[in-house]
Amino acid sequence: MAKIPTSPFAELGPKTPVETGTVKRGIYGRYLEEFTEGAIFEHPRELTIDRSFAQEFATTFMEANPLYLSAPYAQAHGFKDLLVSPLMVFNIALSLGVQNDSEKALANLGYYDVQFLKPVYPGDTLSAKTKIIKIDDKGADKPGIVHVRTICLNQNKELVLQYERKIMIYHSNGKPKGTPKPVIKEAFFPETDSPVIELPELKFPKGFETATWTDTYFENFAAGQIYIHQNGRTITDEHFPWTYRVGNTHPLHYDKLYSSGISGPMGGEPVVYGGLVFAWLCGLSSRDVTENVIWDLGFTEGYHTQPSFSGDTVTAITRVLSVKDRGTEFGIPAGEVHLQFIGLKNIKANDAFEKFGADLFLKENDKKKHGKEKLPEKIFEIERKILIKKK
């Protein structure tokens, strides 16, 4: 152990002249012209997920699946420990990339091809990297769209998650730019266009029959079912610390001086980070549809259609699109369920279904071609595939 002598130090401030010409201002994020197709960002910081952090996320965001809550349950099913919630893994991967990808963004336009490829356990350390796939530059006076692929690695440099998203970003147009880290095209970036899920040998244990309800197994799902989740979740100012807890650095979500300087629907109060809204909405559905899930097969076509703010109450509705028996392909009898998931705010899910009916399930960006108006109460839409064990 190193032993380094130290001693008290004298105050210097009153005796030191102020040099007003040597001011430094840290400016973060990138404007549209600072992106290059093919560039790779190796994002700063990584997060070790300890057990208390994993369980606090799972309970705060209302997960009902015992895989994320109970180590004995997860171990009895073949995992080495309780699993870190996939929504936590996704939020950390996205958030670590914000400083490079979207801290200057006007909006996050969508999530695509979200694939969870390997279990994440308490004690694992996650890092993230992003590749720029495509840039749609619409001119200096209009926001462009940056299409990115982000990967998440554990401490062994193993790929645990990959996904794509599209981000709306303006040109700088004279605004001061930062000095982001240089990008490289030769960085280690183990993306895959042929993803393979790596799971341990799964088991179907006895003795856990009362850990979940009996009507959330694969056999209970059929195409066409609509689940109107009965509980809502009022979001409080808790979203401020949770934004930074998962690593998101965008000031829109926690800096009122910043957010009040923005015009339009995103201006005024800080906007709740969309990944947290996503997680709360999934949690609201968990008791009805995901408590017997043994693996999350992913998400796609996900859109935040309206912002959420502190004080909003979010509610959710799920529609079953298809079911598919997967036999024992994953080690135990299980089936795949494809879901459409709808998030709402400040309206009970029952009332929204009575008021809007089938219109809830039309994509908001398609409403115009159907001659319909967008729904201000609808805040989120996504499709999801889950693997659910049989009875």
C-alpha cells in the first residue's frame, strides 16, 4: 500500500488575480455536421451494476417477473444469479451514448431491432459504443436525421445488447461547438447481422408455482387479445436522479434553465427521459403479460409520440399480435408472443380504450393517411417479442 505524506494547505483564492481571458466552457454533444457515416464512438464511462442497483431499478419500474427480483428463482431456472432487467440494460446502453449521440438532439425519433443477446447479472460492468449508419441532411435550416447502431458490452467485451435508433439534430448554425473525443473507424465493434442468443441450460423447477400467477403462461395468450392494464403510475421528480443514475447526460431532462429556453412542446419544464417512461410503461404491463417470461426477445418500431413531465400519470394497453410455439428450442417448453404496446398519459387505460378504440393501435405517424388526428393522450408505441414458459 502506498503511503504518501500530506499536510494542510493555505488558502490562495483572495491572493490570486482573476484571469477573465482564460475561461473554459465544456460544451457537449454533436451537431449534425459533426457526424460522419461509418464513424464509431467509444463512449466515456461505464457502469458496474451491483445487486442493490439492479433490484432498485426492477422495483422502482414495477417489474413483476421474479427473474429480476429473486436470486433463488433465477438460479432454479438455470441462470447463475438474478437477472438485470433488460429495460435497465437498454437504458444504460442508450444513456452512456447520449454525450456523443444525442446531447444536441431535438428529438429521439425511434427504436429499432433491439436485441438482448446475453444475460447481464449483478456485478457485471456495462459499456457502450455507437456506429453512425446513415445521415439524412435536409439543409442547414432544417433538422436532419442521424441513424445509429449502438452496442452494449460487458466487462469481458461480450455483446449483450444491440439496437438502432434515429435522432433528429440541427446544424450548429453559428452556435458554439464542443471538442468531442475523436472518432475512429477501426475500433473494436462486435456488431452482428446474424444475432444469436446465448443462454445457460434452462430448467423448469418445482417449488415455485406460487411465485407467479397461473394465467400468465404461454398457453394463456392468443392472437387478438387486448390487455387493458388497470394501474397507472404517477411520475414525480424522482425522474431527475434516475436520469443520471442510468448515465443520461442530456440537460433537457434535469436542467430547468435549459428546458425553459426551448420553444414548442419540449420546452418549459424538464422532460422525463423517454427510456424511463418506456420502463415504467413496461412495468405497468408486467403482472398481466411478462411475469413468466424467460427471455426478452426484443423491441422494434418504438416511438415517443408525446413528451412526459413530472406529475403526469402514465397508463398502458397491450395487444397480442401473434403467438408461436417454440417447443424446447430454449431448453424448456416455451412459446413466443409478439405484442403491440401502447403508452398513455393522464387518462385511465379503460377510458382511453372506450374513447379511442382501434385508433389507439394505429401508428401515430400513419394517422394522416387514414384521415385521423393524432392522439395527445398517447405517448408511446412499440412492438415487443417475449419468450414465455409453458405451464
